[in-house]
Amino acid sequence: MEPGVLLEAMLSDLDGAPELYKPTNFWKTGLEQVVEDLREHGFTDFRRHPSATMFYAPRYGPVAKPAAAISRLAGMAGANGKLLQDRLDQVPVARGHHAAVRALDLPDAAPRIADVSESTVGSPTEQLTFDGRRYSRSSLNYLRGLVMLKRAVPDLTIDTVLEIGGGYGTLGEILVPQNPGMRYIDVDIPPVAAVATYYLQQVLGADQVLDYGVTRECEKIEIDEIAQRAAVLCSWQLPKLVGSVDLFANFISFQEMEPDVVANYARLVSGLGARYLLLRNSPVGKRGVREPMLREHYLEAFGDYELVASDRGLGQDSEGTLSEVMVFVRR
């Protein structure tokens, strides 16, 4: 399906989805803004949309318009102005994140992540270049989490990755091209599921991404029968997924849901036999959520798993709050 047609099909079916799979309180306003931007401006420049920066494409630099304007002006003021601009845009922070990935990665261990360079699909404005490769806050967040996973789990082997709330598809872009035979499945609510489909089709090739138009009427979706390297499903399709996965990932989006919604997703993930979990959460919860998801909720929801590593210094959300990355292994 064309991106716009796919978006409208997803939104139409969303109305009839069970409540547990609909956007939660946090996302109700965000959904409207993202849909409005996509309908008005299309998908080609989606990473320039104001809603992308706010809801699914985090950046290092300032989000607020006044601060962003000051950053642009500083960049026009010579060498000293450039130094100020770099500070405002958090370039030193990004450089430190990149250096940590390079220093701590285990290049001979799976999955391979060393050669990633983010694409320019969506016309991003927030990318930075280090060692000739492009990175965004999104990609460096994932890379640092993956490095932690590799170091926490010796002899890690992963063939199928399932993610809930994958943003525009960063994790799939990191893992699939560098790891032959690996399959990535992203489950999300529309309109973000439509954005991720567009992005991954552009990055991996349209024939390598299973889209909602094909699976829309399916009563069950067999993981082993997915011939493509990636698939994007809508949230209400997760119960229809049959088979097993190796790694389940969620980076912050559970923070935007209530604990009962997350508990339902956790039950389904456990039912798919996920062996490893890579989760990123905010210890203080997320503003705009009726009942914040806290660390204890994660431990309770994923009671079938043992926490083997955690680090509260690996990430920051867009509001500057430190987040925690946790690695779990099935008991």
C-alpha cells in the first residue's frame, strides 16, 4: 500500500480495536498532531515535522522554538558562536555517547552493530556525523543499549527481534542490514506504525518489509512464515502473532502507557517465548500518564524473567531525566 493509504487503513481499523491496544492517555493528543502533519505534508520529510520531534524522533538539540532559534543564530557568529551552538545542540553529549559505543562494543560478538550509519530518509535535521557515519539521538540510544545487552549476556544469539513502540524503525535499521538472517518485527499504534513501515521500506527495500496491507485480514500471523527481513504490525495484531522470538525490546514507549496495558503486552511477549528483554524506562515515570510506569511495575509484569544488568546512566529522555536500561534473561 502507498503510505497515505496505509495510514488511513490503520486509522480506520483502530476504531474497532480493543481498548488495551488503543492509544493511551499520553498519546491521544500526540496522535492527532502526527496524523495532521502526515496528511498535510506527506511522509517524505516526516523527520522535519514538529510532531516527530516531540513524539517519536528524539533529538539532542533544543526542541523549543526560541532555543532552536538561538542555536541557529549562534552558528552564524564565527568560531565562538559555533562552540555555543554545539553546547546548545548537545554535540559534546552525543560525541560522548558515540565514544562509549565504540569503546564498549564487542565487535566479534552478535549482534553486529559496528557499521551502522543512519539513513537520510525523512529529511532529518537532528543527525550528527562521527567518523564519517551518521547518528541521531535515537540510534545512539539503541546502540548503547545493545552494547549493554552484548556485555551482559555471553554467547548471545538472536534470530528474531520483537519490539513494541519502535518509533520510525531505528532498531530494525541497525540490526537487519548487519546481521544476515535476522528478522525484525515492530508492533506499534498508528500513525507511527505507518511511519515505521515507510521508513523501513525505504531503508531495506519495499520487498523486504511486510506491511499491514498484507496482514490486515489475517486471523494469525506465523513468525516463521514471514519471508521478509522486517514486518510492521499494528498493536491489536500482537495476539495474532504465532511462534517464538529471541529478543524483545522496548525503549521508553511503555512509559507512555498505564501498568495494566503494559502487563497485557508483557503476557503476550512471554507467551512468544522471548529469551531476552532489553528495556529502557524512566525511574520517575512520564508526565501525562494517568498512572506512571515505574521500575517495580516492570519487575512485576516480567516476573518470568531475571534482571541481570541495569544502568541508570545510559540515557536521558527529551526532558533531561535520566533513564534506566535493563537486561532480563528468561528464568
